[in-house]
Amino acid sequence: MLWGLVVVGVIGILLGFRFRVAALIVVTAVTVVGGVAAGGIGSVFDWHHLISILLLVVVLQGAYLLGLFLGVIWRQGMSREQ
């Protein structure tokens, strides 16, 4: 689970740095579907499984906002140099 959070966080930062909200929506849907598939169909309504999927989505979207912020700062720094 920890590596899943790290991977989702890195993907979120890269998405925020380069892409916009449409890509975030698609990757969020892929994360939810992947979380359901990894846990098995029988455990979809298990509370622990639902909370872990929600945690993955929250980390993804928080990392996206961080990447968006870093991208804005980087672009402002590049425009000042020119």
C-alpha cells in the first residue's frame, strides 16, 4: 500500500506539472478501477478497501495540486529569465 501511495503521488505531481484537469479525471477513474480490480470484486463494499481507494484518490489529487503549484512557479521563473 505504501508503494501505491508513492507511485500515485509521483503520477499526480507529474500530471499537475504538465497536464490539466481532464487528465486528472481520467487518471482518477483509472485509479478507482485499478483499486477495485486489485482488491477483487467480492471486496468492493468492504470498508477497509473503500477507504484505501479513497486514500489513493486523495493522494493523487493532492499531489496534482502540488505539481500544479510547482509548474506555475517554474514557468514564472523561466519567464523572468527571458
